[in-house]
Amino acid sequence: MIPRAEMAIKPHHISTWLECLYEQVTNEPGCATIFKEPWRIGNADESHMQMDAETTNTHILTEIGEKRVFRAKRGSREAVTLLITASADGHHFPQFIVCAGKMGEDPAKQKRIEVHHIKDAVYRFAPQGWMNQQLFAEYIAKLVEWIEKREAEFMRENPANPRQMRPFLLIMDGASAHMHLTSAQLCRRHNIILYLLPPNATKMAQPLDISYMKPLKNAWNDAVERYCFEHRRENKCVQRRNFGEAYAMAHEQMCENNIKNTIQSGFRASGIFPFDANAPFNHPELYVADKNDPRAQNLVAQMKLNQPARKFPPKSLDQPETSLIQNLAKLVNKESPSNPITGFSIVTHYKKKQKHDFATLDPQTTQEILRAQV
């Protein structure tokens, strides 16, 4: 469901914001060619990672005849705030990670969290694991170090004509934690232009929100599932201390899927780089159809016509999912050879009259429920 505030954002609003961005930034000293140099344009976005993340698995394994079936959530209920920064050329800066704890404590020194799994990551504690103004000022100071480090890399690669990183354009949302005098002074002192996105428009205008965050959340859900499965004998789950180990698995999966292209596609779709004030009209899937703008309306209608027919479920309804049951049976019998299990049933989580119920069903009944949902 789309919030009402986001429904009010239309493509021409983002197009106007892009025009203002270009005009105001290029008039700053040293920024005349900044929109031709992607390494000088960055975006930072926060994401809250639940340690009891829901998995994409919609089936529960149980013995036939079981009357009550429960699914226990894995991990603690606390969340970790992940502040991700990337530039328009696809470069991924180190992560800034905020965990729940007492302000001022260094997680590395307190040994309350394993910090060695994610390269160059910065860990901090805050009440309930949320970003605040003090930590954001620390993030800006770290960003200056990362920019200086990359400037040194450019100098080593091409000493005669190294790339200049500053002035550096950093685009962020207008969260209250980002609106602080200390952070603004740090940005001005180190030649960083902090430019805010329009309100309620992060889904349409923020590059990382467009292309990066959803694959990251999916990778994180898979990592939680895999971590719990690999450590099932120790009955370990994802907690604050081992968050880095689980997140490293998700980050590795993102790198395998070409993280550079993912970041670049977000900047391209937003219209920030390559700069294109008409880009919002080329991606109507990010907006609700605008009745007052025939260009966006026609594009949405065209997308609906070209959209392929939905294939659900992927397997034929006439064939029960025997392969899934057989594979699970082999796994369980391998773990407990002295007590083999021969029969399973598929437990389906389905919705009926706004209530969520779990029921033990045989494959034939499950297929009938799936058939009714199509």
C-alpha cells in the first residue's frame, strides 16, 4: 500500500527538483563539470536490518497428523541501522553500522560485537540502534576520510592528471538526524555539498532506494536463513554480536550479482547521472499514474499492455510438489538416520477474512487453496 504522501508525488515534481539541483550545484565554485564526473556525486541511504528477518520460504515442514504447527522467528527482535554510501560511478564506500547500545561505547573495544567480518566497516552504539545527530556528524567525519583515501588512490593511478573528488555532492533524505549544525559545518569545511531530496520522494528520487535496497534486503533474508541453518547444531541465531558475520554473507551475495551495475542503474533511473531531468517520465513504475500529465499516464498504460502474463504458481497445479518433500525427507533422514521420517505434509500460510491461520494440509488440499488464490 502506497502512503498518501507518496501518492501526491508526480514525475513533474521530481523533474523540477532535478532542474533545481543542476542549477544550484553547478553555480557553486568548482562544480561546473560535476555532473560529468560521476565519482564526485554520491548518495547515502539508511536501512534498518531486522535480526529476525522474515524469509521467503512459504512452506513449513511437519509430520502428517500434526494438529498445531508453529514457526519460530530466528534471532533477536532488535534492529541494526545500516548507512550505505555509494557514488555514481558504482563505487561502494565502507558501511556505517549503528547497533543498539550505550552511546559513546566503541564496539571493537568492548568486544560486544565481532567487527572483523566486514572490511573497513564502522560500528557505533546508539539507543535502540537508530541514527542520531551526533552519530551522523561522526559519519560525515568518516566520509571525509574515505574521500581522502580515494583521492590518494586516484593520485597513485594517474600522478600526472589525478581525478579530483571535491567538491563532493552528497544527496540524502531530510531526516531529522541529518539536520544538524555540526554536520553542516563539517560539510562546508571539507568541501562537501549536502543536498536534500524532496520530502516523501525517496522511493522515486533516491538512487540507492531505487535499485540497491530491495536486493540487499532479499540478500539479508537469505543470509539469515542460511546462517541459522549452518549453525543449527549450536542452536545459534543472528544477534548483535554475530551480525557482522551474517551481513558479510549478504554483502558477498550482492557482490556476486555485480554491485557496481546495480548502483549505476539507480543513479541512471533517478536522472542524477547521467543527468536527465526527463528521467522520471521514463520510469512510471516508480509513481502512481498522474491524471494531469498525459506523458506519464500513457507510459503507465503502455507498460501494462507490454507486461507479461503472471505465471503462478511456477509448477503445474496438477502435480504435487513431491520433489520438495522428497528433498526435505532426505535431509531430515540424513540428520537422524536412526529415526527416519517417511511422510510429510505441506503447511501453507494463507489469508482468509483478514486473518492469518496455519493449518496442516495434505498436498491435494494445498493445491486446492493455491488454485483458489489465483
